[in-house]
Amino acid sequence: MSSLFDNVKPLTTGQERLINVLKDDSNEVIGAFGPTGTGKSFITVIYGISAVLSGRFKRLIIARPLIDITSGRLESPEELGDLYYRVAGQYLYDILGDMVPRDDMEKMLRDGKVIVTDVNYLRGRTFDESVILLDDAQHAPPENAAEVLMRMGRNAKLIIAGDPILQRPLGIEKDGATLMREVLLNEENAMVVDLGLKDIIRPGAKRGLKLMFELRLRRRGLNDDEKKLIDVIRVHAPDADVVTVVGFRDIKESLDIKSENVPDALIVAKEGYLGRVVGKGGERIKAIENDSGFKLIRTVEMSLDFKQWIRTIHPMSWITKHIVDVDFAGPELQVTLRREMGAFVGPRGTYIRLLDRVFKRLLNIGVRAIEEEQPSESQ
């Protein structure tokens, strides 16, 4: 491998795993999934260029959808002409920064050693001795994403990168990135690397991610009971900035949850405004409960600390001391527990199903739980 890729130093555990997976030649297909700012595109593009420079592969093909952010429409080279390739090429320069001199990069593009194109370029073709990177896979039509697997030829490596969390198109349950991740999890000679909040290293990316979550919550539609709850909050806490509310009595009923510790609704307040919703002695939240008809209402601040969201909704608040980590794994929030898996999941899985449905209602994100891996005795 060229020294170029050796110059990429991982800044997080997830990045280190991605780098190691890319270096392993036995991995023919690699999926890198996670939120923006985790280094997916940077690491995979640098790997591909290094592999071409070292002679390991003859060319790097970067296929990515080009989306009109205003209309959400998938643009094509046929419609945009040279503008498409200028925009696509600038994407490459933005990623690489100073890692590869611009003159060297332009020469590789002229010589056909690096090709930046749209996803339709892959249809009906077979690629030998190539690294193929499908980037921004969440915007690729699922059938195009699946067809990429069929385009791999002799001595080829396919990398699929995408954000199945926040950048996936609204209103779509399973985007291209989510579907391809599901396929790769059970594919021979394939590896999936999930990157999460703790892997975000780009300055400002975490702040931007929080803002995107807040905007999505503020835009979500409310049912009649939730609208009534918002109106009651405005009466008793007029100085509070409420991002959204979510009621889930119907979910509790469908799961036959009768525990008095499970709330009927959740109020998400802007950071710094939680006290204004609750009141100094809890008098505001009590008045809101009495007037809204919701027997038990919990509150949480708008933050990326999803462990606190879990603690607020789960009937056993003490369970959080057994939670090692809460972070994204593909399109879901993954809760890692040291122990007490049974208490967290609940009888017949009712508590994990409650969390899963509430988070899907709030953010269209599911919840799953796993046990922390214990080191072997030999370690």
C-alpha cells in the first residue's frame, strides 16, 4: 500500500476499524455507514487513490448521486452537462484538501485512473481491477445500489458509504444505504463498519447534527392530543421553548404496559429551558398533566445524549447505570448494556418495543439493545 494511506491516522475507534477493514484484502465488499463528519468519504477516497498509486488496482471509480437540495431531485450528467462533472470534481477536491496536490489529482482524472460519475454509470458494466466507491448511498435508488454488487469483476473491491440516519430522504423507510447495509451484513467476504456520534471529528459537525435533529423534531406533525398538550404548555409555561411533544398512550395500550412508571407523553425542550417547563417545585408540569389529560409526562432537553432520552422513557430509571453506550449503528440507536439485559428489554420485550416505537414516532429511528462484549480469558 502506498504511504499516502499510511498517513491517515485514525482519531476514533470506529475510524481505526474502518482503516483496518480496508487494508484487509480478504474483504471484497465494505460498507461504511454513519452520520456526516465521521470521515467515511475521506478515508475511503484516500484508500482508493492510494491503492491506484501503489498499483494494487488500476482505477478508482467514485459513483455518487448528485441531489438538487431545493427539489430533492436526482440530477444526471445528461441534464447538467459539464456542470455535473465540475460539481462532482469539486467534491473530490473538497474531501482531499492538501492530502493530494491538485495537479496530481487532475492528472489522475485526465488519465482515467480516477473517475467521478453518477450511479447510472455503473449500470450494464463490469469493472475489473478497480476500487468502486458508491458514496452517499442513502440517495441512490435501491435498485441501483443493489445492482452495484453485480458490477464487480475480477480483482475488484466495492465500498459503499452512506448516512442512513439524517441524510436519508424523508418519507422513505428503507433508503439505499439501509438496504445495502442489511444485505452486506450477511454477504460473504463483506464487512460492515458502523460509525456513530463518538466518531464525529469534523469541526461543527456535531453541532450541525444536533440542529438537524431539532429541525426534524420541530417539523414533525402532531396529532390532536399532542396539539392539545402544546396548547396547555403555552398556558402554564409560556416562557418555555418546546421543540416538540410526543404522546404514546396508544403504544402502551397496544403493548399492554400498565406500569405507573411508564409516561404517557414526553416533552422535548430546548437546551436551557427544561426548568421553565417543570417549574421550580414541579408545579408547572403538574398543572400541565392535570389540564392535558396525560397522567404522567416526562421531560428531556434537546441534546445528542440519547442515554438521557432512554432514561426518561424507560420505566426503570436505574437501568441507565448498566448502560455502557448509546450510539447509532446503521439506521438505529444501539444501546449497549453491561448487564441487566432482561430488565432493560422488559417482560416479553415490551420495554424495548416501547422505546423502539416511540423513537420511530419521534425521529424515524429504531432502537435495539446488545450486551457488551466481554474480553476472553486469554486477553
